[in-house]
Amino acid sequence: MLRILKNLSVYKWLVIAVLGFVFLQSMSDLYLPTLMADIIDDGVIVGDIPYIWKIGGLMLVVSAFGACASVLASYYSSKAAMGLGRDVRRKVFNHVEKFSLQEFDELGTASLITRTTNDITQVQQVVIMMLRMVVSAPIMLIGGVIMAVSKDAKLSLVIVGATPFLVGSILLILYKGVPLFKLVQKRLDKLNLVLRENLTGIRVIRAFNREVPEKKRLEQANRELTDVSIKVNKVMAFMMPVMMLIMNLTIVAVIWFGGVRIDNGGMQIGDLMAFIQYVMQIMFALVMASMMFIMVPRAAVSAKRINEVLDLKPTFQDNGNKTTNKARGTLEFDHVTFSYPGAEEPALTDISFSTNPGEVTAIIGGTGSGKSTLIHLIPRFYEVSSGAIRVNGVDIREVQQAEVRLKLGFVPQRALLFTGTIAENIRYGKEDASLDEIKHASQIAQADDFISEMTDGYDSLIEQGGSNLSGGQKQRLSIARALVRKPDIYIFDDSFSALDYRTDALLRKALKDEIRDATVIIVAQRVSTVVDADQIIVLNQGKVAGIGTHDELLETNAVYREIVESQLGGEETA
């Protein structure tokens, strides 16, 4: 929690202002009971009306002053807390952006969302309370005790007797409640995970009629969160009644013994009324402190979860200082081996091949052969276990990630579009791309036809996730986004699978004129997509089973021949 609070140093003047206004408010609250005692003893009892008006007016001024200080304290505390939340959220997001896919897999997207939103909100709320109460509670407690003792030292023994019961009940409730706070956040993580899977996978759920089981899964996650939240609230629900009970019993005792003191002439009525007010201020100060003890442990759990993200170091550091300009349009895998964390066997073993500008290299293999894994190593989404990958003749570990990715035009297997216009989505590949460049890239990607038919053309809006487009249309826009960049290396991760054969053929034909100074890497399932490639790399169980042209592999490679026969049949293969 202290690590998070260090970020408040930026807002030190706001914090100082809050503490100052809270101090002024507390002093005004402590002064009011004394004025009330003066009105009763020196005004009401003796019937001095002018004195009552005089002190009453002073009480109104002090009250107004305290109210203004309270409003300003609330304003500046909220401003500082919200600023802290914004800064921490930005810090977490910037740190998460440095993660490789391995860290995302480790933490989980749903948990990262919860930590960036709910957990930081918990910290914000506590900071607001702390800024208000960290000064107010001690001043009210200590000041209340001093003023109560000044009114009647003997009667103050009632407060001394009540305090251990109040403190003991607070500690007992906290002992029961704090362990449940962490469980609440974990259950919230799980609920977010289930919700995210249900919302993103709604088509699959409906296609397999899994609505009822998924509803039950959501109900279970919701019920688990509800149950633990109810447990927390049940424990915390004892807090206020117990405190009010002790407070009211203390006031009854004060009135009882105070009445005795008045009968004996040791105390005035006004002083007793002021004493009761100070007792209530002392008790409320303890209540405020107890609320802090409730909120701080819960926020501490959230702060720990935030710090876990900030402490998680990326698998690899982005410390390269070279530039990728040694041999433009080349890609080389030099005895590359890669294993996923915790995997028993490598996903890729001793992969070696190279490409040249103007060439098309296709990667084909069965399911689970490591095709997509190989592609994900090029932008350095994961770090190789051994060996080296060279882009434009330079090891990607010796170059800044941004520099490497600037040379790549990456089209993922699953097309992802962002909310905005078609032009904005294509321009995502090149921020300063002109409309002519966008149209040219769309024509090569075979997307210009359907874009032109839309009402607003390239200014047509794309809904969230591209829900108003078909799978093939989304894929073609994703391809256009990579083409507009004019990179040195084009990477298509099974990007043509959503296209029909005609569109696939037209696109590959149009690509030939674009890649004279670049290289193309195509991961494909269909033999028709790779048949014209300059070299085909056949993967089998994470290893290179063969490299060559279609005709060469058909004659010499049993794995490739089996793939071809399974798709085209024996006669067509012959």
C-alpha cells in the first residue's frame, strides 16, 4: 500500500491543502461544544439574552467556517485520489504493454482487467478516506480527550473504561473480516473471466446449444462472489451496532455520573452537555479509525495485486540498440528451439531456414505442428529458448522491439478490427497513410469492391469487433492494414483460410508486384495457397520435415505428399 501511496508525491500540495483544511474543520468541531457550554451556563441559566445572541452568532460563524473547510477538504482529497488512480492505471497499462504473450498467459486477461479497474478504484476510495481521516480522527480523539478532561477529569474515567471494549471489538471484527477481502477479489476475477468467455464466445455457445450450462456456470461464479461478499458484510455489519451500543452505554454512564457530579456541585449543566459532545466526538473518532482499519486491509489486498503486475518482469528486456538495415527483406531462423513455460517438450526444435527479397515462403503442416508458434517468434511475442532469428540480417534480440515490428506487416489468424471507420482501421498499419495508399492496399487485398458498395465507402463505420462485416471482409481489411505499411517482411498467419479460392488466387497474384523488395511468409492449411511458393517448409511435431518447392517435396517428402493427398486426392496428386 505504501508503494502505491508514493505516487501521491506528485500531488503533495493538494495533500497539504487537504490536511490543512481537515485540521481547521476539526478545530472548529472541537470548539463548538465549549461555546455551547458557555451559552447554557452563562446565558440560558441566568437569562442573559444578549449573551445568548452573541455566543450563538459566534457558533454560526464557527460552523460555517468548519463547513467551508470540510467542502474544500473533500474537493482536494477527491482531486488527489482521482489523480493517483489515473497515474497508477496509466503506469500499470504502460507496464503491461511491455509484457510478452507469456506474461498475459500467466496473469490472464480477465485478472488484468480487474486489477486495472476494480483494484485501483478500491485504492482510490481508501486514499480519499485516508486524506480526510488520517488527520481528523487523531485530532478529534486527542482533542476530545483533552477537552473532556478539562471539563471534568474524574468523569473522564468513564471514557477510559469504555475504550478497551471498543478497541477490542474492532480488532475482533477485523480479525474475522480481513481474510475474506482477498477471497472477494479472487471471486471477482473468476466472475469477470466467465463473463468475458460468455460474451466473446456467444456464437460458439449458441451454435452448440450451451446456453443453459453456461448460465449455470455464470450463476455459480456469481453465487460464489455473492456468498463471500455476504460473509464479509455480515462480519462488518457487527461493527456499527457494537460501536453504537458501546457509545450509547458510555453516554448513559456519563449522564448518570454527571448528574451525580452536578448534585454534588462539582460540575455545571453546560459542562456536562459539552462533555457528552466530546465523548461522542471521541467515539466517532474511534469509529472513523475502525472504518480505516476496514478499508485499508481491503485496499492493501488490491494494492498487492496491482504491485504483482508492476513487479512482474517481462520475460525478456527490450535493450537492443542496433537497426535492422543490414540485409533488407531477409528473414533467417538459425537453429531455433522454443518451449512454452511448463511444457514437457519443445514446441519447436532446431528450426533453420532463410528467405530472400521477392520470395514467397510457405509454412505448412498438420494441426499442432508449430506453424503459428513459429510465426509468433518473428515479432518477438515470445523469446526463443535457443538459436537466433534475424530480420534484415540482424538478431531481433539486438534490436528494439518497435524497430523489428516496424519492418513487419503481420496479419493474424483471427482478424481483429477496432471501432472506427474502415480508413482508420487500415491506417492502423501506417498512421500517415494517404487515401490513395489506403485504396491501393485495399485493391491488392481484394477489399475495394465491397468497400465501394458501402454507403460511406472508406468512411463507413465498423462496429465493435467488426460485427457488421463478414469473416472474409474482416480478413481482407486486416490484410490491407498490413499491406499499407509496405514492410520488408509480410507475415500471413493462415490469413487466407477465410477467403474463397478465387479471392485467394487474385490476392496472391496481386501480391507478386508488391513484394519485389520484400519477403512473404505464409502459414496455410490449403495446398492451393502454397503450391506456387518459392519454398515450402513442412513442419511435423515442431521439426522441419522438409524444405523445397511443391514439385520437389511431392517427390521426396512423405509428410507433404500425405497432406497433398488428403486434400487433392491420389489421382490429382499424381
